[in-house]
Amino acid sequence: DEKECEKRIKNALEAVGLYKFRKKLAGALSGGQMQRVSIARALVKHNDVIIADEPTGNLDSESTRQIIRILKKLSINSLIILVTHDISLANTYADYIYHIKDGKISDYKELSNSEVLENKGINDVYLGDLKKEEIINDSLRLTIHKETENKLEVEIYEHDGVYYLKSTSPLKLEYQNLKLHEGKYEAKQVKSEDFKYHDDNYLNITSKNVGRLWHSIKEETSLFFKGKLKSKIFKFAFFLIGIIFMIINIMLISNSDDFSAQINADPNVFDLSNDYSADSESFNHDVSDAIDNNYIANISKNENYSDHFMIYMNLSIRTIVYINTECYNVSMIEGKLYNGRMPTNANEVVITTEIADKFIDSTQLNNYEELIGLKVNDYTICGLVKSDKKYIYRMNSYDNLSSTYEIESTSYPMKSVNDNISLRNGRLPKKLTEVLVSYNIFKQYKLNVGDKLESGDYICGVVADGDGCVYALEERCLINNASTSGLQCTVNNSEKLNEYKSIIPVNYYQIRYQNKLDDYNETKYVYFAIEAVLLVICAIYTFFTMKSRMLQDIYEIGVRRELGQKRKSIIGKYALRSFMTITLTMMLGYIISNLIYGYIAVKVNSLGGYLPSVLVSASTYYLILIIYGVGILFGIIPVLGLLRKTPAQIVSKYDI
């Protein structure tokens, strides 16, 4: 607290009578004045114990009186240990006297009361103690007061109103502010209570006023924004570094290892692809056989051709909301409906509450019920299922399925079984691995009911007409139709599924997870390297900034150390400065850019886009702690090096 410092210094110097010499260097002071400077230091520090070793040595009587009087005043609130060889001085002022001889206490005396005799000041002259002589005539009246009987030979000349003295006696002419008193001097008993700071020369020193942390923070903040243009440019540069840290943090979040929350694909859904060494009919048969044996379920055509399936809602000319989602078979949500109903045809869909919330936030809709019946793409919303993922569910469409079936390398149209089929022989298919063939195919290849075809399917019957088609259940037609574009399913028995040589089950979720993990591993070390470089720059900047501040404050530091201020107090001050420097540059840039980005992310996400939200994770806290730790450590290094020296060495080296 600069005001408190100035106040204490002023009071201390006035208390020892040196305020008018405040601008002088210590070397320009007399011995008595330097002794009083030492006492002033004690006044400033408010020490509980003051040891004064021969404070009056080689001093005149007036300086001795002033020094002892000040020490007596200090003894009201502090313990004063005075080392002296002047027994009369001790008897006059001390409350307790210890005689030390050969390093041991040889005698101890406690004064009977706290009264002492007040010494007469050097400028106090009592006329009653002097011998008086008078010379009186018509033109002269001369009065002489002398302490001695020495003969005084003086001639006085007057010329032009000026008096000149001529003397053969040894005279010393001196101008002083003498205080003349009538009568003789009588020593008075003075109590120790009278030695308080109450007169004009000695003001009371206020009690300790330790500056609080909040005051220090405000002071450092005000000092931070002062400085030259070059300093402000550096500060702005480190403000930008804080923004860079924020950008890196966002990049790490968007590529973080918490991929399960970011990947929209359902982890339970697998894509089924054909091994290139197997023909398509073998693949179709194996998929059908896996369904018949309940190794897989919820088979559907893969609508997710890329990383997402885009849907949109158009409520008016101005309201078009796009959302990236995934499309799955409605059979996956049997019994899980949250609102509405299940689809009854391929043109109806069920959406998740996550998609519904996006639509409501981006439009003037108020609740889930208002969404029922609205269209997304060409589908009508008929229900909702509770989920934090963006999925839509719809039925498989078997209308106008164009599929073929190969028999001995010849392709034949494949149709789904219906009630209008007339059988010539056999029965209708009960499994996906069973097919009907038209009579002309049956006759051409000389087939029999129960025969196993090259694909592995069995002929369960013969259609009476000769249209040259193969008939199977609807799901089998879907499999044959979608085998080129891809199939999706859930896996009930992965071990059994892997026994099919033609089927390659691929977990789309795991692929995305691994891709993101690979991207993360490739980029995180680059980001860490950038952060390390920025931390080094931060350390260098803080080091030289604090070193510059230290050199500016070197006189103050030297004086404070001379006055006895502890090292940890000065180190704490520079640690706080380093903390405030980092906070008002890098951290301020980091926080402001975080707030701006968070606002933009909320807006973009509400419109159906995607920007990763700002997450305050443990790694973020670690990064902030590392920044502060490195900055504060390098900020106090200069002052640590300085404080290794003694106060005397600091004063000598920097000519304080």
C-alpha cells in the first residue's frame, strides 16, 4: 500500500527529527543522524524487540538525549534492549538493568519506579545558573551571563549602524535558537507515560495495516494496463495466445477419445458385405440362412451410404431444418415407443426425441404432439422413441423390388410370394433359404422338389405357370435386391455368423470409432507440441517481464530488505504479479474466445448444424494449472536470484 508506506515513512522520520533530510543519501548524514535513521527503520517495521548496541557512542550530549528519548518512547509498545557502558544513562532511563561481566550476568537491578529525571536540553539556558555582570552608564548598558570566571576582553565598534567585535580572548561565535529561562534549573521527575508521541515533533505511529489480497490484486491490475506501446503490443500478443489455446482445446475436444458420445451410428448395427471370393447367390443364401437360424435379425437395406443420412423438414418458405441422422429398421424399437404409433407402411417413420428437440428448437413448434403427422423428406412422422441419438426408423419397402436369382449362371427375375400363386407341386416357402421355381425352369433343368441349388437354397415347390421366375419370401427378395448396395442388421450370435465364409460383418460404429481414434492420435501430438511451444513462449515472456519490473523496483526492494522485509513477502508479490499478468493476457483471451465460440456453437447446433460444445474437462483444468504454474515459476526466478544476496550486497551492487 503506497499510501500507507508514505505515511509510515513520514511519521518515522518526523519522530526522529529527520524529515527535512529525507532526500539525502545515508552517507551525507552525521553519526547521530544515522543512528536516528536506524531507529526510524524500527518505527516503520513496528518490531516487538529492538536491540540498540551503543546507540549513543561518539555522539554529543544533545544527540544522545534525542536518541535515548526516542528509545524510551518506543519502549511503551516494544521491548528495548540497550547495550551501553554509561551506567548513569542506564540509571536515568532504564526499567531493568543487567550487569554483564565475562559473558555472564553479574548483577541485576529493577528500578523501584518508572520515574526518571528529565535531562536539560543543550539549547535550554537557565540564567539563574550563570554569573551575572552589568555595566551601565549614559551611553551603554551591557549585561554578561557567564558560567566561568575567565576574563573576557572585548572591544565593540560601531560604524554605519553595524557593530563589530574584537577580542583577544578565545571566542566561539555561533548562532543557535537558545531558549532562555529565568531562575535555576531544577531536574523534574518524568514518568514513562510522558514519553508518548503526543507533541509536535513526535506523531503517533499507526498500528500495522497489512494490505489485503484484494487490494493487491486491484493495484496490480491498475499497474498492468499502464505502460508503453511496446509493452501493450506484447500483452495483446499473449491475449491472442490465449485464443490459440482455446482453439487447440476445441480441436482436442472434437477429436477427443470420448468418441462414443460423438458417433451417431448405432453400435449394435452391423453392415453385411460380400466376400469377393464368393458369388452373390452364395452371399444371399448365407444371409438368409443366418436369419433363419436367428444369428442375425432386423435386416434392412442400408440407407446410410455415407457418414450420415440427411433429413429435412420444410414447414414454410423460410423454415427449412436439416439434420444429419441414421436410418434403421423399425423392428429395432419394438415395445420402446415413447409417443405416437409404429409405422404401418414404408412411407411412415419414427424419429428419436433428440431429432424432435432439434426440430422444436429450430421452429415454432411447442411439443412432441405437434410433430406427429409432419413430413421429413418424403416420410410422415408417426411416432417418437426416447433417445439422445439422431436416428429415424422405418419399415422395409418391398414394393417394386427389382431383384434377380441365378441358376447355373443364368439370371431369372425374382418375385415375392403372394396369394395368387398356383402351385403345380410342393409347398410355399417357410424359410428364406427356400424358393419356388416356375414350371418351365423346373422342366428345363430337370429339377425335383427338394433339390439343393448351387447357391445352397432348396426348391420347395413348382409354380404352375411358365413365366420363368423364381419366387421367395419378401425378406429374401429384399436381400437379393440390396446385396449390391448393402444390408444392415443386428447380430445375435457373432461366433456363428463368422462361420459363414461369404459374409463379412462390419460394425459401422467401430469403423468410425477407429477412424476418429486414428485421427486423434495423429493430431493430438501436434497440438501438444504447439502447446509446449506456447508454454515456453509464456515462460520467457513472464521471465523477462518480471525481470524488467524487478529492475525498476530494485531501489524499493533494496530498501525493504534493509528494513527487514522477509524474502517470502517479496517473492509473494512477484508471484501475484505473474499470476495477474497471465490472467489478464492469456486467460482473458481464453475466456472471452470461449464465450464467443460457445454462443456461436449454440446457434449453429440449434439450426441443425454441428459444432462441438465447449467442455470443461479435467484436461482443461490441468492445462490451466500448467500455464499458471509455469508462468509463476519463471516469473519469480529473477527475484529469487536477487534475494540470494544479503541486503548489504543488494545495496552495494545496485548503489542504493
